[in-house]
Amino acid sequence: MSARRMLRWLLVVQGCAAVSIALACRYWLGFAPWTALACGLGAVLLVRLAINMNNFVLSACFASPTPREYRLGPGARLRLLGEEFVSSMLHSSWFMPRAAGCRRIHPDSQAIPVLLVHGYGCNSGYWRYLMPRLDARRISHAGIDLEPVGGAIDDYVPLLDRAVNDLCAATGAPQVAIVAHSMGGLVARAWMRVHGSARVARVITLGTPHHGTALANFGLGANAAQMRRPGGAASDWLRALAASEDAARRALVTSIFSHHDNIIAPQTSSVLEGARNIPLGGVGHVALGCNGRVLDTVMAELDALPATEPTLLLVDDDAFMLELLRDSVAGQGWRVLTAASGEEALALLGREPVAAIVSDHLMPGMSGARLLAEARRLAPASFRILLSGSPDEAAIAAALACGDADRCLSKPWRAEALLALLREGFATQSRRGV
């Protein structure tokens, strides 16, 4: 079952409970209609508030010591509870039941695109407050829905890998940054265990139980079992995940967490050795996705990443012409790859996201037109240019007519014309990715 459907059913149950209580107050206790309705709604809200308070009580039973500088007075504790309650209500009763798959591609953006990965029992609607900040910075982003809700964490890895590939293809970026809440951070680490870290510039986790959480004992599903702390220690799955990581991979992770998290307990379970750990205070678990201090910290981490360079693939069997092409496009802010044959180019396309391709047509073995037909299948958003001394050739005309090639540049070509065409091509590729 999806989180969206589950949350909608829970809303129906809560609505039926509110109506039942309102009817009982109206016809059994003789309350006025509006008073009876207020009692019904109030009763449901009180139950939701009690659940939130119970989470804080349970997490306190297993809490790690709170550093002196993060200790809260009574007023701050009330604000903590209030923010967490409001956040839980908004996310579970409004944003997530209405959420649809989210993706926003900003053409010509040089920022590293961001993949948003939610946590246990949630969906992409969790990122309602972060997405406007990404749009304001023109950072391309996409969200993923991890389904089914109770699936094993390893079973989400193919979904995440597909989302990374799709976002790279849509933006032409060689890497993404992953921002993940709670369990989503473990999914990101599990993905890197299988697929490596070459395609990730940064993993930013929010309240992720890197060493498990005692409250997972009350959760349902295979993923909850993997996040448990039997005997007060990380589960076998978590220990195996940690053992698979080296120092370089850990250095890619930023772990942002709260010393007052009401779901992750002990709260220092979010501290990941070898990662950049950023502690905060006075923020609950769900509120990590909307609290201003947390979002400011996330955006600061993203702003610190170097700008991405769109990738250009040059293909020519003539080594001199290939070097001439490379010299002509140098210094334009593009990442340049080269291949001496169609077969070599296809191998690169199989492992590298490419935004634009320039290929000679007449090459031994695979022709440029045939290469671009395959490139269209592997990288459909790419902008594809043929170079030929005979632009009227039937194969070239057919490639242009069917869309395998976007343009054909006649030889001898001029560097100015090629650069102008490539600038047009990168802009077109960005629009295709939207």
C-alpha cells in the first residue's frame, strides 16, 4: 500500500470518529449542533495531540544525554511540542494525502540537482516547505515515493537508482545531491553500497537513525525491523551497512539532527562517524522538514557544493579532428568526454549522463547516424549533432526527419557556428528534461 492511500484511509477513519462523537453529543447529550461538531473535531485533535505527546514520552525513556547548551526551559518545550504537533497534522492530514510525484527542472541551472527522499510512512509531500526554497535558488529537484510502506530498505534501492538516473538524464548533470529524512537516509546509504558514490555529490540526512531507534520496536514492516535496536545496539542490518562503508563514502554525508527528536532515540543515533554531523535543538522529528533553522542549514550545505557542468560527448574516429573539436569547445564551462568510435561512445553513454553529443557521420563500423539513433534511446533528452561533408546524404536526412539527430553541421565547420549550436542544444536539452 502507498502512504498516500494509507493516510487517506486514516483521514476517513478520523472523519467518521469525529462525526460519530458529534452525533452522540447532539442526540444523547443534547448539545447544540455547532457545539457537538466542535466536540467531535476536538476529540480527534486531542487524540492526535496525545499520540505526539506519547512519542516524546517514549523517546525520553531511551534518550541520550542532552548537552547543556541544548537544554530547554518550559516555554521552549511547549514551542517544541506545538511545532511538532502542527507539523504532524499538516503533513499527515494535508500535504502527504494530496501529494503527487514532484519534479522541477530549471533550464540552464548550474546547481547540482537534488533528489528528495522521504522517511518511514511518508511520501514526497513531506518536502512541501523545502521545494520553494530550491525553486528560489533555481535548483532542479525531484521527489521519490518509497513503496510499499512496509517494504525492506534494500527493496527501495532500485527505485532510488532509477530516480538518480532520471534526474541526471533530465538535467545533464553527472551527479545529484540527496536530501533524505529519517529512514530515507538509510535508503541512500544502502543505494551507495550497491551502486557506489560516483553519482552523488552530497547526502544530507535529517534525523536519520544511522544506529537505529528504540521506537522502531513499535513500528510495522520489514523496514521498521531493520531500524530497531535489539539489546540497545544497532541491528545486524545496520551493522552490515556500516561495515560496507569506507572513510571516503562517509565523508559525503552530512547528518543534521535534533537533540529533542521524538522518534529517534537515543537522539545521538543520528551521529554518523566520519560524516559531517550538525546538531540542533528544540526541533521534533516531523518538524525537521519545515523548521526554518533546519531548512537554512540544508540550503547552506547545498550552496557549498560546486556548480555542475553539463556533459558534452565528442565522437570522431580521426584523432586529429577529435582533438580539434575538443580545442574548439574548451573553456566554455562544459565537461567534455571523447570517443574514437560509435561503440566506445555507447559504452560511455551507458554509464555517463550526457547533455549533448557531436558525432562525425562517416566512421568505420557504426556510422554517426546509427550512433545517434542508439543515443536517442539511451539519453532521450540529449541534443544530438551530426558532422558531415555530405549533409544531403539519405541516412542523414532520415536521421533528421525521425528526430535521431537534431542538427547537421556541414564540414568544414567553423568553431563559432559549432559553439552557437551547442549553446542552443544545451538549452533545448534542459527543456526536454522538464
